[in-house]
Amino acid sequence: MSFNKISVATALLCLLILSVAAQQRRGRAPQRSAPQRPAQTTGAPAATPSTSAASAATPASQPDPQTVVLALLNNQKITLADLDDETRAMVLSLDQNIAGARRTELDDQINRILFETEAKRRHVTVEQLLSTEVNDRVIGPTEDEIRAAYEENRAQIGNSDYASVRSSLINYIRAQRAQKLTRDFADRLKAATPVTLGADPNAQNLAPGTQLATVAGRTITAGEFNERVAPYVYDMRIKAFDAEKRALDVLINNALITAEAARRNVPSNEIMRQEVTSKITEPTDADIRKFYEENRERLNGDLETYRTDISAFLQQQQQERLEHDLAQHLRAAAGQNLHIMLTEPEAPVQNISTDDDPARGDARAAVTVVEFTDFQCPACGRTYPILEEALKSYGMRVRFVVRDFPLDQHENARKAAEAADAANAQGKFFEYIDVLFKHQSALDVASLKKYAAQLGLDRAKFDAALDSGTYRAEVQHDVDDGIRYAIFSTPTIFVNGQRIHDASTVESIRAAIDRAFARARRQ
């Protein structure tokens, strides 16, 4: 028996709590209108490790997988060649995919200028222009087309039934059609507008002022291009790193179990039985009821409907904790005999605007934390108390700013964001969003107004702002900025402009904040 390569507990949690389509699992959401990006044995000769397996490679020159050393265990090398075929292929294709993403981003920047120029000529906004040329022309799919999409994407959808993912499939098909209409419209504008291409965006060591393209008299330079594309490249690198690390952890953990089994003179599966499976206990009725009560607003059914699933999920949680503890124990025992050489790519530093968004903490603080959130997003609901706990110890020394990024698949999220802004106007933003996160299944307008009354807000002012859409433009401004910062999911948290890769624990958030303080002191 070995450690699971991919944990199933998170998937079960989504089944119980999130009740969303497979593409929304683990709290991540499909990319919205942001530009689409391209998909992406021991004893080997000595090699120089790299920060991420193929980070030094170019599309024209890939490293020999056996020379890329990821870890040393008992003087034995674990290399890229030891990973499973899917992960190895993902890593080796990374730089080629990044090159494709950079070319796509340049084309996107050209298109944006074309749209802005045409919108100005017609005396409308870009949003109005695209609504006329794209959104208004998208034809909804037929039932046969929806079912065909369901069958074609069964591998990604998993066990979700047709009814539960139907609306997501409709949005997916409409988005695909909108993308084609957008490309066709851009091609028509290119035929009528001067577009001159300059240097290759993938050329090495381009000076910041190097011209990559000139569109309608406007120049795109390498400096501004690289600043915009950096977060997309990071997102691709961090996904490859995550896959690589998961695969490496499996190899290390299983090797440690084998070694421990040899030391005890028992089979490997006996180690797992002794340390994991034999220690898993049946959840008590109180445990099941507690879980149900804590999550009942996200569940569609009574306790008995979910009892079996909750029990299985709680046991899976136990198993994961026991497996984690066993792995940590074996790694600690290995000591200097285990050396991991794979390192996480560093997030680029972005200039994240905070303008007049709701905030607390000293405006002159050395560290600023900015969260883009969606009040209907279950992952945001789980992360918020973790983030609050992490920030508590810093007091006013850390400035905390909240910005909106309501996702299209959450029908009440945008209005909830407007309501939070209306509460902010009366000085009760953080008190109000605390209520929103605790009642994510009840964010209709009537409920939003009820929460305002419960907090003692001036209902006349609050209701007028909410009903008239006073803060609609403010919410859209945050969304537009989020797309510009290459946000793909919620919550997305930045610390002094660097995106936090892991915001799942208090410790990981505090570690990011402490690193930011250390950099600020050095500067």
C-alpha cells in the first residue's frame, strides 16, 4: 500500500459542500473574460538542479530528464525521468507553452488597442462595442448541443450528473462562441487598421523600449508587455511546479515507507495498516451532526440525506491527517539523508492598486495585503476566517484591503459585492462581509437588506444604493483590474504585490507576510 497520489478528500468536500460542477472543484473557478492561455530512475549522472524542472530549458532545447535532479534520498537521485509520464510531459512542454502564451498575449494586447480605437471612433465604451459586436450575437446552444458537450467533457466533469452541470455547460458553450466572434471581429478591424509587428516577444534580452508592435499609431514595448504577461507565465509555472511536487512527494513517501518496512522487517502495506488504517475510527453521531450544522446552508437536504457521505468524508479526513503525520515523521527521521532540490517559482511583484477600496490598518504600513474575493464563493468563505486569524497578530502594522471579483457562475455574488460597498459607505464593511460569508446560501437582495438592518445600518440609504446600482461601476472596476492582474480564481491574495500561492493555513499566510516585512527592512 502507498500514499495516494491525489487526495480524494477535497473532491468529496466539494460533493458535500460546494454542490458545483467539476470544473469548479477545490474552490477554483473557470477563467472569466481574461485572455485564454495555451494548455500546458535513480542513479542518473550528476546534474545541476534547477528551480523548477524545465525552467532553464527553451522550446528548442529540452534537458535530458535523467539529468534534472529533483531530490536526493539516501544518496540516490530522484530525477525528472522518475516521475509519471503525464507530469514529466507537462514539465518538459512548459517552456514551449509559455512561448505560445506570450505570443497569445501580444495578440490580445493588439486586439485591445483595436477595440479601444474602434470604440472611440463610434463614441461608445469598449464594453458597449463588444456587447454589440459579440455578446448580442451569441446564440444559445440547443439541448442536443448541451448534451453533446456533456459527453465530450465527461473526463473533466467526473461523476456530476447532467442536471447539475447543465447551466455551466451552457455558459461554457456560449463563452466558446463569444471567443470566436471576438476573434472574427478583431480580424476585421486588423484588415482596416495599420498593424506593424516588431521584435519577436520570445526573443532573449530585449531592451524595455524595444517595439513589439505598433497598432493605430500606438506602440507596444517589451517593458510594458513583459509586465503584463509576467503573472500569466507565473501561473503556468506554478501549476507545473504543483504537479511536479505532488508526483515527487509520492515517490519520496513511498520510498520512505519501503525503507521503514525493511527496517521493521514487515511488508510495506503493514506500515500503512499500523500507522494509518488501523487508527481510523468511525465518526460519532455528534461529529456528523456538528459537521452538518456547520455546513447546512450549503447542503440541499436534511441530515439523513448526507449522513453516509459525511461519515465517509470525516474518515477520509482522518486518513489524510494520519498519512500526513506518517510522512512528516518518516521525513524527519531521514534527516540529512533527504534533500529536496525542487524549489517553488517566485511570484512576480505587481503594482496592485488599492485606490479607495475598503481597508483597515495603517495606510503607511510596510506590508499591504490585498484580497480579491467573491462573497458567494465557498473557498472564499473558508479562507476568510483563516486570513482574519493570520492578520490578527499584526494589528495596525499590516494594511488589509478587500477588492471584488464576483464570478459569473455565482448569480448573487455581484449584488452582494455592491451591498458590501453600500455597507462600507456607512462604516460597517468588515462587519457586513462577516455576515455574508456566514450566510453564503442566502445572498438574494431581500437577505442583503435584512443583514443591513441587523447591523443597524440606515436602511433607506442602503436600500437606495443597492436598488439603484450605485456601486455597480465600482465592482466592475475591481473585476477589470483583477483580469488585468491575471486573476483566474477566488480568493486571490497579494502581499506587497506578490500573489500568495498557498493561503490554506494561518502559517502559510503569516510566512508570506513575514517575508514581505523582511524584504521591506532590507530595502
